[in-house]
Amino acid sequence: MQRILISGASISGPALAWWLLRRGFTPTLIERAPGPRPGGHAIDVRGAALDVLRAMGLLEAAQDNRTRMKGVSMLDTEGKEVWRSDEMTISGGSFGKEAIEILRDDLSNILVSDLPAGTEIIYGDSITALHEENDGVLVSFGQGPARKFDLVVGADGLGSNTRKLAFNTGGEVYRPFGVALAPFSTPNMLGLEDWQVSYNNGKDSCMIYTARDNKELRACFGFAARLEDVPADRAGQMALVRKNCGHMGWIVPQLLDAMDEAPDFYLGPMAQVRMSHWTKGRVALVGDAGYCPSPYTGQGTSLALVGAYVLAWELAQSPGDHAAAFGRYEDKMRPYVEKNQALADLTRDERFSDPEYYRTVIEPAMDVAKDAIELEGLRQ
Ligand SMILES: Cc1cc2nc3c(=O)[nH]c(=O)nc-3n(C[C@H](O)[C@H](O)[C@H](O)COP(=O)(O)OP(=O)(O)OC[C@H]3O[C@@H](n4cnc5c(N)ncnc54)[C@H](O)[C@@H]3O)c2cc1C
């Protein structure tokens, strides 16, 4: 029974723990946040990732919690509607495609809640050092005593601490896009019903949409920011949003005031993680930590779910030989990751909001990328 430490309990972490338990391993999750982390934009699950959720028996729960927007309005700089569609939203794409759009925290809660009672989840702590030995990895923590594990997996997102400690990498793994997104929730002060509104002044943007039976709005500011200019602390991040978006019209001043009170403010730079290897010794990376495709692709959550599945499956195929399992994990995931990361170059095109470009270029590429992997053993 191998003991596997997983750093990060958002999407890829709990999905990996779920599949490792199913395959006879003993996972421990460690999450830096003091409890289940709220917040995040609506994210999408498509293609092979839907098959993973289905095999976990969680497809229905995800569908029940999906966003239920009926369309989108685009506003001009004065806040007047210039275009509307009841066939798509900006965040989720065209209706009628087999995909689930769901708030990140709702999907995370579904995954964590489905872990069996007794699964070890440590909140409010983080790995501080990894010392690899012949028979395992000695792990030091910020709070708890050092412990030994057979393997360690970094599922700790774009800024992965595990990646820095194990691979000794820094900023060179990023492909930054010079934009940051800041999503947060507020009460539905506009009385919007099942609708998304996108306000864009050509440079900065603000999108809002209804969530949780129209009780909440999720707002998301997007603005130019260099990776190195994004502060680590919440107050500094909020100040950066105000500095960049404070000049915007429409209801932005109200939204900025609401941001100060938001329980779940988050600021994420738009960047990809590109690495030649996602495993080293007894450490592996999964999800955004290893191969974040960026929100431009809308595929980060699908890669995370599929990566978790493939890693657990391969470890189970050669439980005594993690190196062989890691090699197969990398080989299987690489083409799928590359196809999905490449979507960012299409969606960053200035024609993105042209419905014809979306239908003839983006959607066909997405249809190929979302299924560009064969998953073995899904029914076992
Ligand atoms: C609060 C939040 C909001 C997000 N909002 C958006 C969004 O608006 N749009 C979008 O496209 N994507 C967003 N994402 C990213 C999205 O969830 C991922 O792209 C995708 O789902 C892959 O998930 P992941 O589990 O690999 O990484 P993530 O979802 O990034 O999860 C990483 C987890 O690791 C934890 N963690 C980080 N450092 C440490 C550490 N040192 N020790 C232990 N735990 C650590 C984090 O708290 C987090 O729970 C958000 C992520 C988070 C955490």
C-alpha cells in the first residue's frame, strides 16, 4: 500500500486522491488554505474529462450544479448593449455542445465530498522541503512534523510550490500572456436573471454573470499585468485591480466596492506552464502545476481531471515501479496537453468575438483537442 502525498486540494488534487484510493493506494492531501477554498470563475468540463467524471459517478452531481445562463450581452464603453446572443456565453461557449460549465468551487466541493470518510486531508499547511531517499521522500511541513511518503504529487496550481522545490525551476516554465483575471462573488445587485454581461473598453474587461439560482453574481475583471507585478497578498492584489480598472465606466465603481467585501477574491495571472518533464525521481506534477493551459483555452479543469485519472491508472499498472508509470503518464498526456495548450493562440486572436471565427476556427479545434487522448480502464 503506497503512501502518496498530494499538495493542493482544488480540482486535480482531490480527483487524483479519489482515483488512487480506487486503485488501492493511500493518499494524503495537504492544502495551504485553512479549509475548502471558495471562489473562481465558471470553469468547463469537456470531452475525455466528462468520461472521467462519469466513471467516478459524479457526472449527475456536476450537471445539477452547472451554471444555467441563457445567453450573453456585450456592452459598449457607455454600458449600452451592442450585441446579444441566446446561443452562447463567453465563458462557456456555444450551447448544445456536450460540456458542463460549473463554478470552480462547486466542482471542487463535489470532488472533496466524495472522498471516503477517513481520507487524510490536512488544511492550513504546506510542504517546505523534499528530501528524496532510496525508499521514499522525507517531507518537511510549515506546521506539522516531517513525514515519509513513497511518492509526492504537486497538484498545487500555476504557482506550484512542489514544482519549485522538486524541479528547482523558476519563472522560465511560464509562458505569460500579460493579462490577469480577478474573479469574485457579490450579491445579485443588478437583478440579472440567468444572464452574462461582458463590458470591454478595448483594453480592460469586466464580465459578470448570475450564479447559484441568481442569488449571486460572479464578477471578473481582466486587465494588462506582468506576472512579476502581481503581489502575493490580497490587499496588494485588490489595489492592483483598482489601479487598472478604476477608470472604467458602467457599474464598475459599484463592483469595485463589492470586491472589498468579497469572501472569495482571487487574482490569477494568465499564463501557461510549459515543461519538458512533469516527473522527477519520486515526484510528479498534475494539473495546472505541470501543464496549465491558461483560461484562454477553457481546458485547465479538463486537463486536471484527465491528468489525475491517467496518473493513478499508470501507477496501478506497475505499483512497484513508479518510474515506469511516470514515463507512461508523460507519454500519454503530452500530445493531449500540447493540443489543448495550442488553443490559446486561437482564442487570443482579435477575431475571437466574431461569431463566424468562433464557429469555424475555435470550435473545430476545441472539438479535436478535448478528446485527443484514449483513456484505458475507465470502467475498472
Ligand atoms: C481560488 C481559485 C480561483 C480560480 N479561478 C479561476 C478562474 O477564474 N478561471 C480559470 O480559468 N481558472 C481558475 N482557477 C484555476 C483552475 O481551478 C485550474 O485551472 C484548473 O481547475 C486546474 O486545477 P488544479 O487543481 O490543477 O489547480 P488549482 O485549481 O489552481 O488548485 C491548486 C490548489 O493548490 C493549493 N495550493 C497552492 N499552493 C499550495 C501550497 N504551497 N501548499 C498546498 N496547497 C497549495 C491552492 O490553494 C489550490 O487549492 C482558479 C483556481 C483557484 C484555486
